[in-house]
Amino acid sequence: MSTGIPPKFWNCDGEVVDKVGACGCNGTLEAPSTSIVAEWHLICESAWIPDFITSIQMAGMLFGNLYATQTSDWYGRKYSTFSTILVCALGSAVAAVAPNPYIYAVARFFCGAGFSGYLSISAIYTIEFMPTKWRMLCGAVGPFGEATMSLALIAYYIPTWRYLTWATMTPLLLTPLIFPFVPESPRWLLQKGKTDDLVKVLTYIAKINKCPPIELETIEKIVAKANPTRKPTDVKEPRLNFFDFAKSKNKEIRMKAICLMAIFFAFSIIYFGLSFNIKNMNGNLYWNLVFLGFVDSVGFKMAIFVMGRLSRRLAVFLSMTIGVFFLVVLAIFQLTLDVSEFSTLFLVAALLGKFSSAITRSAARALAGESFPTSVRAMGSGLCGASTAFGGVVGAQLAYFGTKNPSIPFFAFAIIGIFGSLFSFLMTETKGQALQETVGRKRSRTLSVISTISNLVLPNNSKQETSNTQL
């Protein structure tokens, strides 16, 4: 966001001019700021390029959701997760040394691919470790908002966009250090029939939590129950892909995917649109970024409270509807008030809209992760993520229109949001329900890998409650 901010004033042959004067400059044009707009003069007839680069990045997110979740179903959650981190790091490195906006756009494509792939896999990766009661934490816990606030602080002290890019990619280089300590998803191992690896993972979890190792006989019963038709001599099962997903005769799975894609597209239009539109707001950019991170942080935590008391569907609908309300308020403010005189009021309304969309994001991720069977959960989540990325592409372009007609983006966000929220009522409620392992099989309430993990990681007084926890 900060790398694409246009400078308010330019220097034309020693004379200070505004953006309009810069467009008419026939001499040497320079700017005091160090954004890509200032370095490559992306103003006037090139003013569309920064937002187009953002759309390219969102297109990368669309691609990343598809490739990462596909490989996650094929090769496992662990390796796919770390591959997305590597792609994001390489994209950031190329972006930091890009000689022109074209190379920079390509680099941002790969940044988007790695980032979105990581978000999609991490959601299902964590949910596959959790018993039913705690699954809602997977879409709400994590320092996402705190990281945004930290970005504002880093950008303030490192204003040069190239140095800022290097600084923000540094943590990615440290992730290989934790790779040996991260276990593979027990559910994925169970679904693939990898008994030996499943034993190692459960033994590792027991060791970390200082519990006695699970008996091999118990694990064999779990595997036999999950794969009743699998034989040791069976040939390797075929790898499902998105074409198989689309051609599936299971209409319920397809309907879930369509409804969730509509929900994710709608909330991403609001979520990313408000984020991208920050450059069109008055006030200090860094403080605005801090405020956006703060409402994300509080919104994600509030989602835990909301999902604990409401159904997943109702949490999605109400939070998105509240977000739409504040978008309409913003649009009316833009038409009737002077932004310069009521900048604080505008900012508060935008932040409240962002707050509600953060709750929607957490509730929607929980709903998506619980709606698909393990065998296609990653692909289902990938389709939702791709829809989110497409919404980001549209949101970025609407933010560009907001530079000329500020009320247009807010009206558009509101209309899309209200239609998207209605799709939540077409979904099957998943709160408190068992996760499905394979397409076409009923959910199990008896012995499971998750109830086994619960006994390894939860306190003694909680074991009785979770010993029969649903999958």
C-alpha cells in the first residue's frame, strides 16, 4: 500500500509543483518521496499502473490459491506450506531489485501467489489438528493485524520502498529453521493411509506434551476405520485435481463450493477494497495503516466471541451486513460532506466497516474449512481463496476509480456485499459438526485421529469431554 502512494508535491527544474503541474513539466521531474510512483513517474497517463500492479498481485493470489491447495492435497500440508513461503520470499527479492514497473509487476505476481497459497493452506493445516470445540480459533488467531501495525512502524523508519521490501521479507528467510519441528497433518496422513508416518506424528505430539505414546493397535483401528476398503496391495490411488472436482457427481460439494466462492468474493471486495482505498483517505498514511491493523486485530479476536455464540452462517451474514451498512454511510458522507473537514468521521466509518469484514473473514474461513471433506478440503479452500483474489482484483480497480469519484467504490462494495451475505443461508451449518473425511462418506462420531490428538494435548479434566469428540 505504501509503495504505491503518489507524492503530493514534485520538483520540476527546481520549482515545487503539485500533481497537475507535474503532468505539464517539460524538464527534469523529481519527487521527495521514495515510492514506485515517484521513482518511475507513474502519474498522469501512467497513473493507472500502480493499481494495475495491485491487480496483477491479486491475480497471483488467484493462481497461488489453486496451485498451493492442489499440491497440498497431493504432497501434504507441510511441504506445500513451506513452498509457498519460498515463492513469496523469491518474489519479494526480485521486487526489491526490479529496474522497471514491468519486472516489479511480475515479482508482485509471485509474491501474491506465495502469500495467498500460504493463507489457504495454513487455514486447513491448523483446522486438521483441532477438535470440534476449538476449530473456530483457526481462522481467528494469528498476528495478522499486529503485523499490519508493525508494517506501519517499519515503513515509517524505512521509507525507501526497496529497503522496505528487503526488511519485510527477512522473516521469511528464518522459517526454514522451524521446518524440522512442524509435523504433517495427521488427517492428511490418515486419509492417504500413511500409517508409519501417522505413528511418528502422533508419537511426536505425545512427546511434546509429555504424554505416553499412543498404542499402535489404536492407530491401526483408526486407519482401518477411515479406509475400510484399502488393502496393502492396492495400487496408488489417483490424484484428484480441480477438473475432477468440477466434474464430481456430488452436487452437494459443488453447491457448497459455489456458495462459498460467492461469500468469499463479496467479503474480499469489502476487505481489500477498504484496505486499498486507504490512499484516498485524508490523514497520516502511517497512522491510518496502524488503525487498519488494529481493527483487524480486534476483529479477528471478536470473531471468536461471535462464533462461540452464533452459528457460522449467521456470523457471516450479520458481520457482512453490518459492514455494508458502514459502506453506505461512507458513500453518503462522500456525497454530502467535505472530506477535509470531517476526515476523522470518514476514517471511523471506514474502520468500522473494516472491523466487521475482519469478523466475516474469520467466520467464512471456519465455514469453508469445515464444509469440505479431507480428501478435497484443500481444493475447496483453494477455490474460495481464488474467489477472494478475484475480489481483490476488482477491489483494486474500484479503488482507482475512487481517486476520481470517491463515492463509487463504497456503493459498489455495499451492493456486492449484501448479495454475497445472502449466500450464507444456502450453506449447511457446520458448527459443532464432525468433519467429513472423504466424499460420499458419513461423518463419524466414534474413534478418530482428532480424539486421539485431543487426549495427547488437552488437560486431564478436558479429556473426558473430548474423548468422543466428532471428527
